[in-house]
Amino acid sequence: MNIVIAGAGSVGRHLAEVLAASGSNVTIIELHPDTLRALENELDIRTLRANCAHASALVDAGVPKCDMFVAATDIDEINLLAASVAKRLGAKHCTARVHHRAYFSTSALDYGQHLGIDDLICPEHATAVEIARSLRNPGAIAIEDFARGQIVMQELSVDADAKAVGQPLANLSMPHGVRIAVVTRDQKSFIPKADTIIDRGDVVSLIGERDIFDTARRMFQPAKITRKHVVVMGESSMGVWLCRALRHRHFAVRLFVTNPERAEELAEKLEHITVVRADPTEPAVFTDEGISDADAFVALTDDDEHNILGAAQAKSMGVKFAVAVTQRSTYLHLLQHVGIDRAYSPRQVAVRNIQLLLDRRPVRVIASMVEASADIYEVRVGKRGKAVNTPLRELKLPGPSVMGAILRGDDVCVPGADDKCGENDVAIIIGKKGLEKELTKLFAGK
């Protein structure tokens, strides 16, 4: 596979290392000669000193015949321009890295679609989504990157006094947009049917749209969820993404910011949280603000060492759950030894997302669940598939399996019996292991 990467920063460099090691032919475009020399000495790749926004430079790098072009410089506008030009020159698949919400969000304009770019990735957003998932439920199944975090999937133990106990699924008034994917009973898991009766002590794997998920959860766990108090240290864009992801009555969030202008800006922008202008790692601040009583402490400043020390300090002082973000992934394996519960590297998240984009198979496994007894499949719908425009009630999925969600552009839903898959939709299927061939035939017609 021929890959061209624009920008040899932390993401571009790490991506080149991973892809070159897997056997791809990698070319990096970079303006700084010292950076290029270091790469040439360490990696078996081709380098080109040039401005990636210039069409002539992209042609010299082999973009017109490349399988994938990734714009990963530190400047969003350069990445958007370079990826758009690369697509026009003939690159098969183009991806641009962006930092700012204005470009990643599609509320005002879908920049990717407008500029002809196949995918936009935002490592800060993806990392914030992963952190939010771990705070909501450390055991949550990791599919929340699907549709930019609009789908939730969790395993819930059924309480004895739950409304669902003793009821067949057909009689449950489940809200539209939520469904049970798997039931685990006596350590055995199965895909439920309409006549499956829920027993107390069962573990149900529930998949649903985020906004209504809690309504369905109460049918299985009627007890109120206690409010979690979260302390976030850092005024970066990732901190803003995280605060937005935790906008829910079940979370009380305090964001600690040291820059007074930034603190004022975020206090106006994030009305649902409390912004504190102070450094929570200072002993007096830590004590006066009662941070030791917090349920979670998340350190995500731009300083790796400050994040590590802050999270380790919080954990040692009584905080239940500590998270640190580091740009240098070489630190990750060390953090558990100092008591930090979770550590994240945005550049690793970015590279993982790009690797998934390179996988163009119509059906792929994106996660396993309930002790690997079932897989979660991401299925791309092709025009020749029998599933196209067929109501789900008439569609015979290979079994046992269930359709969990449909992504159409930027819209996502948990479908009902009358919903249909259209060409180019992406579906989430939960089912037994080994369904790749059957799903490919049904949805892609291959």
C-alpha cells in the first residue's frame, strides 16, 4: 500500500513508523530539514522537503497514485487544503487531522464533504470520548467512537425489583432507539428473541442512542445513579471536548484553568460546569477545593509531566479514579506503577483511527463482548446487497444476530422493524463469531 503523510509531528511520525513496520510504502512531506534527517536515519521511508499545500509538491510525492493521503500537520487549515487538493489530484482516500471544533463539528458546515475529503479525524475529540466512556462506566463496551459518540453500549445487571423482570421482550415498552443485544444468564450468553423472558440476575447488553439510554436503563436498574464529581485539569481543546461529553445531570464537573482570559471564555462557553481559575496540584488549592473527595481526576494539560504528577498526586490523596493524558506514548506503560488508573495518548488514538480507515473491508469486527462469545461487526452497505432498502422485519440476518445501529452520513439511529438500510450506510451488527462471509454477502453482495 502506498501512503503519503503530510507533516512529521507526533502523529505523522508515529503513523509513519507503524505503517512502515506493517510493510506499506510511506512518503512523508515536511518543511523542516532537521526533522526529515532524523526520520531518514530511523525509518525506512521516503521523505520530501516541501510545502504540502502546493499541488506540485503533492505530485512529486506520488499523491496521484497513492492509496491514502493523510494531512497531519499542526495547522488545521493547511490540512484541509492539502487533503482537498490531494483528492482532486487522484488520491484514493484522503484524511485530514483537525483540532478545532469549528472544523470537526458539522452543525454549521460539513467541511469534509464540502472540500471532498473522505474523513476528518480529531485526536483530541476521540481521546475525550474514550475518557468520558471510562468515567461513565469503566466496563462499557468500546464502540462509542461510532458516529462520534452518539451510540452507547453497556452491560447492565438486572435488579430484582426491575420492571423488566418476568417479562418477555415483546411485552417490554422499550423506548424507540434502544434494544437488548445480548443476554447473559448463568455464565452463558445468547441473542434474545421476542419471547425471551428477563430474569433477575441476568446481565443485559443494552445498545441505544445516548439521549434516551438512561430511560431504558431504569427498566433494568431502577435505583438512582449517584452523581459523580469530576475534576478536570487543563484548558486545552481536549478539556473542552471532555466537558461537553460529560454534560449530563449525573456529573458535576469542575474545570481548573490557570489562564484568566481562558477561564472567562470557558465559563461563558460551558455553562453546565464550574470553572475554577487555579492549579489543582497546589496543596492549598487541593485542600480548599476538597479535591480528595472527587470521584475522578483527569489531567490533560499540554505538559505530560504535569499531567502525570497531578494524576498521581490526586490518586495518592484519596481520589477514586485518576486519568492522565500524555503526548509521548513512551510514558504509558509506566503510569500504572504510580497508581494512575488510566492513561491516554492522543497520537496513539489518531493512528488507531487512521488504521481503521485503511481497512476498507465491507465487514470487520470492531469489538468482542461477553467474554468473546459474541462480536460487534461494522458493516458497509453496498448497492448490490440484498439488505438495501429491505425493511428489517423482512431481513433475515445470519444468526443469531441483531442490528444495533445504522449510520447514514452524520445521522445515527438504533433502527426499528420498519427501518431500512440504504446504499453506503454503515450498520452495527451484534452476533455470534464468524459471520463475516454471510454478512458480506447479505449487505455488500460479494
